[in-house]
Amino acid sequence: MAEYAYEALWLLAGATWFTGSTGLARKEGLAGGRVVLGTLLLAATFVLGARVYEQLLETGSSPLALLTDLGWVTGRQGGRQPGGLLAAAVCAPLIARALSLPLRRWCDATAVFAGFGLALGRVGCWVASCCHGSATTMPWSVTFEQRSAPWFNQFAQGLIPIDAPHTLPVHPTPLYFVAAGIATTAAVAWIYSRRRYPGQVTLWGIALIGIGTGLIENFRDTSFEHVPFRQALPLSSGILAIALIFIAFRQTREKSPIQSRPSLFDDSRQAVP
């Protein structure tokens, strides 16, 4: 039952992000059909990137193995957020160019609801007991029931006996991700209504998500992962976030301000020049 709830919540998260992003893009004056197609392609690249990253991280699959056996594409595996972000960042310019979409304005529209979508999906992680944290003695720690994913991981490490009714206390990392996603959405919405140039919202959105992901990943249980990839995870997220913040700072000095700054939900928004 939890597995179906996990999938349903991630589908709802994707639908919420897609609906909000395409609606906001229309308020920006962007062509509806091309925006819909581009946003769908962007979602697909995020999912594929997240799954590839997970396969490399948790199963130790080689890139060649991923190309020869595509079961991971259609399977019911999850994914890793940093891989999805990196894939979307690389592919967004290609999608925008192919569909003749203004890259920065389109990405600004997709960035506003990204944090909320990720937060909603992480509720699914909480329900399914996945993406769980490492053992801790913090007062807000949680335990999971017998035969849950955290229970099996701790049993495999010899941390609990086979008759243990629940796990040792662990970090509630899915809830950390939920809080980070909501905070990111609030910050990005505030930036959107005050942006000074096209692309500013995107840069800060990815930067904030990267910072949150890099920090929270340090609290996850990594006993079942391949260490070299695990060590690169917070590092890659941190470098990405720092780079994007630096770009945002430079852009504020080089780009001319946007003349109109209506609120996020103002239906009278004019297209950004």
C-alpha cells in the first residue's frame, strides 16, 4: 500500500509542478503548445537523470550496463534529486533551442513551483519509509516499524536483532526535504515578484535546492551505497549551488532591470521583454 501511495504522491507532485509552470509561462506570454511540450521534456530529463544517478550510486552499475539493460527506465525504482537537477540543467538549453522558447523566461516559470513539487513528492518518501536517515539521538528522531526499508538496512548492518519491533532512532530526512522544499518555494516566489532580469529566478531556485540537498544528504543512511559516488553527492550539490549564486551575482551587474514587476499570481502580467 505504501508503495502505491509513494507513486501517487510523486505523480501528484509532477502534475502540480507541470500545471503551475505552464500556467505561469502563459502569463509570461509564451506559446502554449511549445511550453507544454518543453515542460514535459524537461520533466522527462529530470526523471531519467535522477534514475541514472541512483543506479550509479546504489547499485554500482557502469554506464555501459545502463545502456545495454534498460530495465531501470521502465522499472519502479526511485531516483536521486541531484542527478535530476543536473540532467535538467544540461538539457533545458537544448530543449529551449529546439522549440524556439526564450530559455531564461521559460526556466523562470518552471522554477517557481519546483520546490513545492519536490516537497510534495518527499511526503511519498516518508510514507514509503525510503530515503531514511542515519541513526541519531536527536530529540526529533523517528523509528520505523519492523520489515520496513530502514529496518532491513539496520538488520543487515547488525545494529538490531531479527526480532526487533522497530528500528533505532534515525533522522527523518524526508521531512527535512519537505521543509526545505517549502522554504525554497517561498523564497523563489518572493524573488520572482522582485526579479531584476530574466533567469534570476532559475539561478536562485536551483542554487537553493542544491544547497538544501547537499546539506540534507549528509544525514541519510549510506550503508547500502557505493562510497565514491556518495562522497561526491554533497560536494557536487554544493559546487553547483555556489556556482549558480556567483552567476546570479554577476548577472545583477550586467543585466538591465525588468520594468514591470507584478505579483506572482497577477493575471494581468505582461510578457517580459
